[in-house]
Amino acid sequence: MIHLIFTALFGAIVGYSITRALVRRERGEMEYRSIGRRKAEVKPKEEREFFEPRDFNELVRYLRDRFMLSDVTLATTDGFPIASTGENPEEISALAPEILKKVGGILNSRSIILSGKDYRMGVFEINQDVIGCVKSSRDIHLVEIEMMRDEVNRFMEVRA
């Protein structure tokens, strides 16, 4: 009987601690990262420095690394490459607008995710002049595409 009481008490304490840490994290008060078996305190969100790309080449590398993608290509709606981390940016830049027109027209969508055997490809309209094309070996989610769209638009607004 005493073991059950101690187990319940210990569970309540651990549950309370975890819940409190999650709530603090949700509020953005403090973030913790695991380093091995220890936890290191990271600066609050408002104190952290954010990477600001200087040009489109840095932007596509930043997007590739942030979203764990294989390739990122930005192209004009006419099919010309703006910047890319891939090997054949001209080919992808030429195909992306056609994919978006044909498949996007059929599905009435401005974001298309194609799946192959070994990779996934996302083609999406960023704004009326720019199209994004990303490749990954993992699933690509529409939330990530929206975040990439916002990142590129924010970058372009700052540079305009």
C-alpha cells in the first residue's frame, strides 16, 4: 500500500514538472535543449539572434538546412532559375511552372506535393512572380510549405 502511495506521489510530481516545462515553453518564456544527458538553457525567443540571409543563394541554403531538404530551387513563373541548391536548376526551373499549371489547375491548388519511390517533391507558388520547388527523402507537409512561402516573401519584402 505504501508503494502505491509513493508511486502516485512521484507520478504527480513528475507530471506537474513536465506540464510546467511544456507550458513555459509554449509561452516562449524559456527553451531547453538536450545535450547528452544534461539540459542546457537557451536564451528566450526575444533575445535570440536570427539568421538573416544576404542574398537568394544564402536563402535557399538556409531553407534547405532549416527544413531538412535535399534541394531547394526558386524560379520565376517564366521558368528561369533565381537560386538553387540542386544540380540542375535550369531543368527544375523550367518544369516547376508547368507542373504547377497542369497539376495545380486540375487540383485547383497553388501547392503540389509529388511522391516518388525515393523522394518527395513540393512545387508551390510563393507569389505571382516566384515559384518554389523542394525535394526531400521524407514527407513534405503543407505547413512547411506555408512557412517557406512566408520566409521567401519576408526576405523579398526586406530587399525591395
